[in-house]
Amino acid sequence: MAETQMKTPIDGERPERVRARSPLEITLRRTMGSGRGKFGVRVILAAVLVAIFAPLIAPHDPLLQVSGAELQAPSATYLFGTDHLGRDIASRVIYGTRVSILVGILAAALGAGVGTTLGLVAGYFGGVADAVIMRFCDALHAFPTILLGIAVATALGPGMTNVAYAIALAQLPNFARVTRAAVLVEKRRNYVLASISLGAGPTRVLTRHILPNCISPLLVQLTLTMTYAILIEAGLSFLGLGAQPPTPTWGGMLADSRAYLQEAPWIGFWPGMALAVLLLGLNFLQEAIRDALDPRHISK
């Protein structure tokens, strides 16, 4: 919780109140102060901008099949070459960014929203609520994410939204555990006890005092969940359970490239490279946030 500090007066000047930085602000400043953090933010920002402005950036229609242009090597007309149906690889990679970013954001937002709420309730109230919520999380954690994604896609049908729901459900226990651990520490601090003694209810204490001080460790889990979500989405699309054709996805493009690895390796190279760079950026950002919260790195 951000507080105000008194600046030491000089030569009889009136003391000036200086706002202390919140834990979230401190974490973000330390993260952006590292090379890995800057690289990760730039990669993610670039991917988001590509996803938003894909219609303006893509040189061709990603769904257009040009007869006679099948399996063309990279050239001035087709920067990344064409696939077996004569579609421009560069345009499909650009539009595929939309699916990966949307699934990553949706899965992380849903998982963080529900998981954080459950963790707040379990950590603050304890007792039966804690036991029930944690056993529910343990049950969900027993299922591998890819297996849960396959089960949801089989039950509800393949599609981008269903994949995001499955990943969010699988990652929900991680957010609940991280939040619960932070709440168990914060609820014993003096500022929380003082707020309770002044008559603040559980909702106010959790939302106004405890949650803001739990945000920093949740940022690590948030970036980690986005990484898992994008990777799992690519895997499910590779298996045909993600966004369905003709929607361009990186996993679907990698699946299409299997039959043409010898004669047209560019079909799988470019979506694979895009996926690798985005995952690398997310991993670098996650490591930078983790280091910003690590006392051993802070003291150096």
C-alpha cells in the first residue's frame, strides 16, 4: 500500500510530503531497468501492434489462394514465400499473431481473475473455505494443461475461445496458490490489523489493502501463464483442435509444413520463428520480474 513520507526540511522550510512508491511501481521500475525486461516488453509490444494493425501490415490477403503460385520461395512479391495452396506466408504469419495474442491475453485474464479471487478468499478466511478451495485447485492441477485442452476441445468443439477457456482453467490453481501465499503474509501486517480495528470489512481490506500488495508476485505468474497459453494454443492448433481453417494460426501452419519440409522449408520456418521470438520475449520478461522481486538481486 502506497504511503506518504515526510521530506526532511532544510533551514526551517515547511516539511513536504513525498508519496512513497507502491510495490507494483517499484517492481515495474526495476524490471524496466534490466536488459531482459526491456527486450521482453519490446517483443510483446511489437506483437500486440502487429496483431492490432495486421490488415495494414499484411502485404496480401492471408486467405487468398493464387493459382500457379504454390510453394514459391521467398521473393520480392512474397517475402516469406507461399504455401501449398498459393497463400502468402508473411501475411498468414502476421494474422496468426492475432490468434496467439488473443488466446494468451484471454487465458491469462480469466485464470488470473478467478484464481486470484479464490486465493484471496482462501488465504483471508482460512478454515473450511481454504480447505475446499485448495482441494479444488489440487484436483485441477492433477490434469496436464494439454490434456485438459484436448478434453475441453472434444467436449465443446475446437476453437480459439474454447482453447482459452481450457488453458485458463488449467492455470487457475497457480494464481490461487500464489495469491493465497501472499495473503497469508500480508493479513498479519500492522496496516491490515489497523484497518480491521477501524471497522473495515473483509471486502475493503482485501481490495484496498491486501490485493495491491499482492500484485507484484502475480505479475510473474501472469507472464508465465501467457507463455503457456501461447505454446498450448500452438500445440492444439497443430493437432487440429485450435482455431479452425482457414483462420491462420502458427500451430496450423507448422502442421501444414510437415509434408513439405524438404521442398519448401519456409512454410514451417517463419511461423516457428515467430512463435520462438514471442515465447523468448515473454520468458525474458518473466525472469526480469522475478529478479526484481528477489532480494538477492535487489541488494546487488
